[in-house]
Amino acid sequence: MVRHGVGTIQVRIKHGRLKRGRLVVVNQGCADQGLCYPPMQRMLQIERSAGAVTGVTQLGADDAARWLAAQEQ
């Protein structure tokens, strides 16, 4: 799928009592001429209270890499 500009996604959280979670977002940019950049990975920490999102923090690349490596073991 090719998108130009800003996009929006919605994520449904099934666990109603979940207070904190992490969301990994991977995207890749490409020039119109076909040259693509390496994929970029971002990890967001999401805070919830009473069923609503109360905060989103982008974690550093090193934090994201360590967390993902731990999940793969």
C-alpha cells in the first residue's frame, strides 16, 4: 500500500483492565522513483485509565530493540 502524507490507524484493545501496553509501529518510506529507505521501528507506551487512553510516550530506539529482542526469546 502506498500512502502520501499523514495516515491514521485505530487499534482496538481487548483487555478492558489493561492499564499500560506497548505498541510497535514499523513503517518504510519510498521515493517516487522507487528507492526505498530502511524500515523504521517505533515503540509507543500507552497508558489507560477508565477505558480511555491517558498518555502515549514514544520509547527510544534502544528501548524498543531490547524489548523486541526479549519477546523473541
